[in-house]
Amino acid sequence: MTAVLLLGALTGLGVMLLVLQYDRGTGTAAAELARLDAARARVTATRTLAADTRHGGESLRLRRFGARVWAQLEARGWRAPAGLRSDLAVMGQSMEQFLGQTVLGAVAGLVAPPVLVVLAQSLGFGFGLSVPIWLAVVGALVGGYLTRSQLATAAKERRRDFRHVVSAFLDLVSMNLAGGRGVPEALQAAAGISDGWAMVRIRDTMEAARLQGVTPWAALGDLGADMAVEELRDLAAALALVAEDGAKVRDSLAARAASMRQRELADAESRAAQQSQSMLVAQLLLAVGFLIFLIYPAVAEVVGF
């Protein structure tokens, strides 16, 4: 039965790969144009992977593999969720790298359970032959999910750090505006005060906006939208008022920076309280275990174990 199931799975996989390989769409003009655009984008992405220096810490082979997966998904109308795109933007990671890591995680989860079961059987533990199949399916799902979960956790921490930098950036911009500088000069001076990753990201965004002929506050607003950081979008809207309407928002920027610091302080206090509660639970479990260790001999003597 196990051999029949494995052969059926391999046959189904082969049929699916053949269908995906020779799937040419519905034959309509729009479908053919979409297929040609996807193929051109795939070739362009493959050629630019080696020259792309924005993601220097990524594996080139993994990105090439992820580019092929991404091209197949795009050709069939799949679009990445907004939460995934914002998390990737915060982490500075490409979609190709993420897809490659997800596929590798799923493959690792698919292979690891059968290997562990075979090792357990070689050591004398009794497992049925049907167990590895279900474990492999569950392991593949868990392996793919862990990649997304790790990305979301890391992006949450990194977004919190970015908000902390934005609050300091607000104060710096307000002080530069108070000194009589214009909005572009105030932004450049505030962004050049530090070489942290967040300030470098802001500085690179404004430099790219200057080269593209876009206003720096509009570029900062787009960056806040990409990274799902509302505070940066609010800053861009306030600076747009200064540049377009001549509004005096220096005090408003300082007030927003103060409110952001208050929220960060409240968030830090809540996280500290949660950690204190978790430590209290761990201490209670240790105390219960120690009490059980103490009273077990007496209870065993009375019961007659």
C-alpha cells in the first residue's frame, strides 16, 4: 500500500509539472500578452540578480530559484499579500529570496520526518509504514509556515526599532526647521546625523527621490506605506503642508515626537510586564515540581507503589 501511494504521488507530481510546463493560457490576446510580459519580466529579473547590490546578504542561487517560482506565480495571477510585502520591505529582503527559503523549508519539512522515522525503526521503535507519509505532509506545511512566522517576528521587532528612530528624526527635523532651514535641507541634515540602518534607509530614500525628481517628503510617505509605518506617513503629510502651504508645523512635529516616545514607553512597560508574568509562571512550575519531588516518596509509601 505504501509503495502504491508513493507511486501515485510521484505520478501526480509528474502530471502537474507537465501541465505547468506546457500551460500556454487560454489562447486569447490578453492571455498571450500577459504570458509574454511574464516571460520578459522573468528574463529581466534573472539578468539583474547578479548586478543587484541592494540585497548583498542573499544567496544568488536561492534568489534565482525564487525568481523562477515568483515568475510562475505571477503568470497565474497570484499577488503577494500586503502584510508580506511590508514585512519584506522592513527587512530589506527580496520576494525571490523569501520564496526560495519557503520552498527549502517545505522540502526540509517533507524529508525530515521520514528520515527520523526510519532511524527510529532502525533503533527498534515500532512505527507503521503509513506514519512517514502523514508526517511528511505535516512537516512540509510546518516548514513552509515557519519561514513566514520567522519573517513576521523579525519584521515586528525591526519595525519597532524603526519607529523609535522616526521619533528622533521628528525632533531633529523640528530643530532644523526652527533654525531657519528649508524642508529639504532640514531633512538632509536630520538624516545625516547617524549611520544606523534606519537613518541610512531614510537617507537612501531621499537620495533616490532627488535623482528621480520626486520631493523628499513624498518619497518618505511612500517608504512609510511600503513598510507599514504610519508615523513616517504622518511626517510626510506634515512636511508637505510646510512646503506647499507654508504652515508652521514645528511645534506639531515636536508634539508628535513626544507622543511617539510616550507610546514606546507604554509598549516597553507592557512587554516588561508580560515577561515578568512569564517568569512568575516559570517559577511556579519549578516550585510545583520541587514539591512533587518532595512528597512523592511519602505518597508512594502510603499508597504502596
